[in-house]
Amino acid sequence: MSGFASLRRIFSAAFLGALLYSPLVSAQGAAAPARSVTLGPSGLPLPRFVSLKAARVNSRVGPGVNYSVDWMYMKPGLPMEIIQEFDTWRRVRDADGSEGWINQSLLSGRRTAIVAPWQRGKDARINLLDDPQKDASIIALIEPGAMGTIKSCDGQWCEMTFDGHTGWLAQSLVWGAYPGERVKN
């Protein structure tokens, strides 16, 4: 290896080390993970969460009625993540990771969420708390996979309603709000 290449590697490593340990990068690393947000053709951010309006919603393999139906959702209020837009069609992802195209007229801006869908089927219960604090009193025990309505999220906690019970959950336990996202429904 030439002396020049060796010297270049030393400077590159020193620069990279200084960059990784700079106060600016350390402060950014301590913040909530950034998510990439762009504006779609509708002028609204992508990705974003919405919910289903109707009790029967077809999810198609492409953006149009000429495409075959891949899934039929039968639960109004089910949260969906819009990941792409084409004309009046929205490519969505559900909590299980399934994707498809739904017409925008069947989607609502009302925010709902599913509690810890990654823990479905496990013997677990999530505490619904009366205040946004870990040591707050428990209002109810929520099963993983339960769906509720988001009232607000402050970036760390979400106030949600489940069958008439309103309380707080850690935002990291809901699928329907991004980490660090603020929501006012």
C-alpha cells in the first residue's frame, strides 16, 4: 500500500471518529429516531396514519377497480398507514404488514391505533394508566391487538379510549402513531 493511501485512511478514520463523537451528532442521537417524511401528490405527508371509514373495504393489488381484490377488511376504524398515493388511490399497510390499494373515499383522518400487535397471542396485558407516568394508577388491562381511538399523543404517551375507558399508554406500545409524533385528534 502506498504511503499516500495509508495517510488518507488515517485522516478519514480520524475525521469519521471526530464526526461520530461531536456534540451535535450525540445530541441528535439522543432524540427520538427521525422518520423520513415527504409530501405526496395530495400535499399531505407520506407516510401517515389514517383509519378505515366503512365496515367493508376492499384492498386491491393495484390502484383501480380493474385490479383484483387481495384483502377485504371488515372492521371500521382499523388503523392503516398510507405509504404511497396515486390519483384517488392510497397504498396502505396494516399492522400485520400486508399492503394494498384502497380508494381515498374509504379512508378517514380519524386516528386509531392497535395496542402492541407484535405481542398478539402471547400471555400479556398492557396497563391503561390514569396519568402519563409509569407509576400512575391502572384504569384497565388491555390485550395486545386491541383497537382504540387516539385522543392525543405528546411524543412519549398517547391518551386513548377503549370501550369507554380513557387512559394513557406509552407511545411505543401503539401501532397508529409514529415514535415522537404529536397527535391531536
